[in-house]
Amino acid sequence: MRKVGLFFGSFNPIHTGHLIIANYMANYTDLDEVWLVVSPHNPLKKKDSLINMYDRLEMVNLAIERAENIRSSTVEFSLPQPSYTIDTLTHLREKYPTTDFALIMGSDNLLSLKKWKNYEIILRDYPIFVYPRPDYPIPAELENLSSITITDTPFMEFSSTFIRNAVKNGKNIRYFVPDSVMVFIENKGLYR
């Protein structure tokens, strides 16, 4: 069976850090492919800070147009909002019965996992690949679970919030995002 890692995110906007993580997971773990799942609305985030989901999807597609083993997913666009990971996983399992799905998340998300809907089922039924985030240690009670794999993904010190603030303040974002994404942001006047 094919093993697909699901990297959920608002991707508001997608940046080089996301791409490094996705590439690492697709090439340095036993995952066959990574899907960047564009979330219309994360229940743990404010919706008013998000730009249009189709613009976020377009930036993801621009960023990965030459990537191997990485693709975008709009699965949550057609599901009820806000999006709950367990509902998306259940839907994908039904739609792709010959695919094993795993989650990709940062250690910051792992710390809040107990706030997620049906998190016990996620821990029981799905492998989780965790990338380290500065200042977010792995919770001791989760560190030795067989479903959790702590990876050696390089540390990323910047975020989409950093990118949005940089654009708003007229700063140069070259190298923080792919050139095609930078041009898209400029042409559409996003985050100003």
C-alpha cells in the first residue's frame, strides 16, 4: 500500500520552510508522497486573518510545480467547516482505501493535540511524523508512543505570520517564499 503524509496548513502564504519540511518528509522518511492539504479554516485559528482559500491553493501549486512526490490537496474545500482532522482522515480513508495516511505536524501542534476532536483515535490509527519547532519540546507522555516518529527535519525559524507582516511593512520577502509565490502576492496585492 502507498503511504501518503498529510501536511495540513492554512499556507497563508506557503513559504520555504513549508517546502523544506514537505521535501524532507517525502525524501527522508518512508512516505511515498506528501500532500499539502490547504485548510479553508483551522478551528484553532481566527478565520478573519485568512485570505481566500483559492489564492492560498494557487500559491501552493505555484510553489510545488516542479516538486517530486509533493502535491496539493483540496479535500477540505468540500467538507464542512471548520475542518477537523479526524473528519478529513475518515473521508480520505473511504475515498482511497488502498492508501495508508499519516500526519505531518510540528512539535507545536503535537503540544495542542489533546485539544483536537477525537485525538485518541488519531493517535491510535494514524502514524504521526513530527518536525521539531524551536521552543516546543516533545511532550514526555507522547515521546515514546509507537505511532509518533520524531524526525530530524531542519529547524525553521520563520512563519507565515512573519511573511504577512513583512509584506504589510513593505519588506523584501525574496528567498522566504518561492519567486513565483512572491510575484503572485505582489500582483494580487495580498497582505498589504
